[in-house]
Amino acid sequence: MNDLEFKHKVLDPKGTFCAAKWYNATIWLGSGQTTSCHHPPAHAIDLEAIKTNPKAIHNTVEKKLDRLMMQTGQRPSGCEYCWKIEDIDRDNISDRVYKSKIYPIKALDAAYELDHRTDVDLRTLEIAFDRTCQFACSYCNPAFSSTWVKDIKVNGPYTNLVSDGRGHFTHAHDSSQRYRYGESNPYVEAFFAWWESDLHRTLQELRITGGEPLMSGETWKLLDWFKTNRGKSTTRLAINSNLGQEVDVDRLLASIEGLEVDIYTSQESVTQQAEYIRDGLDYAAWLANVKKLLDSPSIRAVHCMATINALCLISLPDLLDELVELKKQYGRDRVSFTLNILRFPSFQSPLILPAYLRRTFELNLREWRLNHSRSNLMHEHELNHLQRLIDYLDVVKTPHSEAFEMPKLHNDFRQFFQQYDSRRNKNFAETFPLLADWYNDLPV
Ligand code: SF4
């Protein structure tokens, strides 16, 4: 069944149902926050509840109410990303399809019929132990990166920002890291309790994220568990890594020898532009680490996650060409990509670009997709993600229902990157000549 048939035959009869509400979670163990996927805003885990029931780190009151909404055909507001894509009305495939298609259909039927108050065992889980990270990417913030924390603590808050993004860059987000490595952390304890009791049996995939998870001591502890408990779990292990030059890829490969691990790495442009967007990145070192991993039998696949923002569209096609070359060298199924459209902070959304630039990038991507649509190196989801982005640039005017006032967003775009350039020793106009005239004309 292809993605569209799955949507029509399996999901649409269940109204607004999405299996991620039941079977998937992202959990930040450093701050005690959780969400169903990376689109809805995170919410707090009940500290009292997990003392007696570790499953409460996922089965929160908020998620249970969203389940009831989905069982009664209502649209939870936190899932706006999917509704926005589906409302384009060109049979675009939202993440609701991808997040549901990975589970057996009988599991979807069971969830749809289940009392919404029931605690459910996860089938896929992404966990972050802490926010230690050597990068400070432009679209990230101190809640997820200790290097961003340093920027704010050393240089102070970013100023003169007036749109929704201001809160990201004006303080160090101390509540995002409430426990240090080695301190007793009730969320980590609840996770390991549930892991030992059920999760090592029920999880199809356990993905470790961060920050940069390969810089967290807890990650290596979990890798040791997999190494010393072979055969005890069929859970596929996956790691989100920025594969920066400081990441010890050799240690990773030594610690996962004999296992089959998936690596997810973020990238959405190439060379200088990538190094501008992902501050701390050395693009050549990243590519070398990707190849080193693909040369190893312990790596099942490397998945490139592109965060589609206003700056990456110029050289995104060049990155896609690079990934196609890797597919040719290592095989179609060992290299894949997803295109994830950024919504927050709104002033970095691709929708703040003027129509003529959006049109240029839309046509470049249309041509790229056309040239690869019959290639047997492409996955169905990759072609669908490309079509979704092309239609998004063509049709969608605002990334979400919250305020999207262009003058404020243009002000923040200019204010932010002016301060980013001086703090990070960068030069916007030199790095993005195609955007320079538009950028320099932005009123502040
Ligand atoms: S945002 Fe989409 S994929 Fe995520 S939980 Fe909601 S419906 Fe599912």
C-alpha cells in the first residue's frame, strides 16, 4: 500500500486518528517534558505520577485528552502542522501518515478502540538525556544546546526581537536542564524502570537525541546495555548525531560492534551555507563522518533530516545531489532523507522570503524532483516530501495559526542575523549573495 492509499484506506476511516498519540513519544529527561512527535509543543510530565507509575512519563493527561479528541474526530490544536499540510488539499502526505504507517494495522485498530485513559506501552521512543551540544545552530536555542546557553550567558540576550521567536533567544532556558549528569533524576529513573520492565520488549525503535547525545554519559551507558544484553531486546537502536568533528565516531563504532544501528543526522544545505546555519559545523568533517559510518557493517542506515528554513533553500538541491551520490555508492536503503518544514521561530520560516525568491526555489526543487522521479534510488517518502515542500512554497502563506505579521518577522530576521553575525564572526551577505539585496533592504 503506498502512502496515499494508506491514508485513504486506513487513516481516513478513523477521522483525525494518529498512532503517534498512542505509540510514539519524545521525552526530554533533563527537563521532564514530553510530546507525541516533534510538532506539538512539549508539556510537563507529572513528577508525582511517575513515582508509582513509570509509564506516566509518556501516558500524560494531555496526551489522553488528545486521544479522546482523535477518537471523536476532533483535531488537537498541537497537531496543526499535519492539518496545515492536509488542508493544502493536493493529496499531500502529512507526518500523520508516516507516524502511523510504521505500526501494524491491528495495533492502530486496537488503539482507536481503546479507552483513552488506558496507559499504553510505547512502540517507538526518542529520548534526550541532556542538552550538551558543541553546535549552536541558528534555528535552535538554549533549551536544546549548551553552546547556545554559553552565547546567551557571555553575550546576553538577543535584542529588538518582537515576534514569537523572541522567547527563544532572550534567556538561558535553565528549566530545560534541571538535573546534571550523575545526579539522581526521577525522569531518568522512571525511563530505566520502564525500559527494564517492558520497553526493551515493546519498542520497535529507541532513538537517542540531545543536544548531541554522543556527548552525554547516559548514552554510553545505554549502548553498554545493548552490548551486554544481546538477544534480550529486538529493539532497533537509533542515534541522532550532528556528526561534528568533536564527535568520537570511532568510539561509537567500537561500542556498537555486532549491533545494527541507525544514525539520524541533521543537514539541509552544503559547505559555507551549512556552516553558517549550523554554527560549529565543519561540512567536510561531517561528510567524512557520514562515509565512515556507512563503511561500517554496524550501521544499518544514515538518515539525513533537513530542517527547511529560510536560508537553506539555495543549496538544498546540492545537498540532495550529494545524498544521491552516497546512495549510488552505498545503496538506496542505506541513505535516506526527510524534509521537515520549520515553523518556529517564525522569523526563520521559509515563508518570510519574498514571493520571487520562494518561486525561484520552488522551481529549482520542481526540476530536481522531475529529474529524479523515475530513479530507483529514491524512496517514496522522499518524493512525497519534495512535493509537499514544493506545494508548501507555492500555496501556504502562514506556517501556523498564531500571529504571523510580516513586518515584525522581517525586523526579527534582520535583527537576529545582524547579532548572530557579530557574535559568531559570520557574514550573512557574503554567505548568501542571492538573499543579500533583499536582506539589506529589510527595515529594522
Ligand atoms: S502532529 Fe501529526 S504526526 Fe504529530 S502527533 Fe499530531 S497528527 Fe500525529
